[in-house]
Amino acid sequence: MRIFGIDPGSRRTGYGCVERASSRHVLVICGSLSGPPRATFPDRLNAIHDGLRTLIMRHRPDCVAVEDIFHARNVRSALRLGEARGVALLAAAEAGVPVVSYAPAAVKRAVVGYGRAEKHQVQQMVKLLLGLAEPPTPHDVADALAIALCHLQSSIGAIPDEMRKDAVKPPSSLRSWRQFRP
């Protein structure tokens, strides 16, 4: 199974393609895309879209995994991030590849084991999981690889059920402390 992970950003978008070979994960390609330094915002988005579309067509992944937008304090930066995410979704749709999304905390839980892990912790775990000599840089690349690894692990059942959003909780005979009778 080959997964293409994308960490969308308005200035720089990280990407990483990971393949599962038996019980190991193997790096196929990784890097980041950005527009020309003095380009307008639409031109940067166009460069990111063209680059992602080309990479997805070239590497033919089974699925594209994209990071969800987190709650941002700055509305303007959240809107720009949403626009970059839309460009990434469009590139995957044009290639005819299914898309899944993961929340940043879910990605960190799947890769590091802690939903509030720091950037350098994610980098180190990606390095260990993929058997790399150096941690992937910049952070956008490490995040994109972590998103791909998150999907690979969730698709083979390596994430415990209680960490999944769609997990079915076993029914409890007690609904509230008010119903407790000794």
C-alpha cells in the first residue's frame, strides 16, 4: 500500500510518500513545495497545486492523506491555510485518488503516542519509523510523512479502537451516577 501525505501550508506545503513493504514502512519521496519568493498568493497556490498534481500522478498512491485544519486564533491565517488545503484536495481529486483527513492530534498520537507532541518529537519518530539517517526537515516534510504513517497504521489496525473517532464504545449498564444503586 502506498500513501501520499500532505501537510498543507500557504507558504510551504510538505509532502511525503510512504509505502508499506511487509511489516516495514519505506520512504518513497518527500519534500516541500512553495511558489516563487515574491509571487502573489494565487501564484503560490497555483505552483503548489501543479507540483502536487504532478507528484501524485508520478507516484500513483493508493490514497492521499491530508491534515485537517486546526482551530486557529488568527482568522486570516486559518483562511489561507484552508485555501492551501483546498488546492491539495483538488490535486488529489484530479488524479482520481481517494482522500482521507486526520486531525493534527490524531497524527501525533499515532506516530509519537502523545497528541500534544512537539515538532522535534514528530521528526525523531518519523526518522525512527522510516529508518532514516537524519530527521526529515523542514517540519512540514516531517508532518506530511507523519500523516502518511498515521494512515498506514490506522489502515492496518495499529491504532487502538479508543483512539479512533468512529470507535464504537461498549454499552455500559450505568448511564449516570444518579442511577447507581448499591
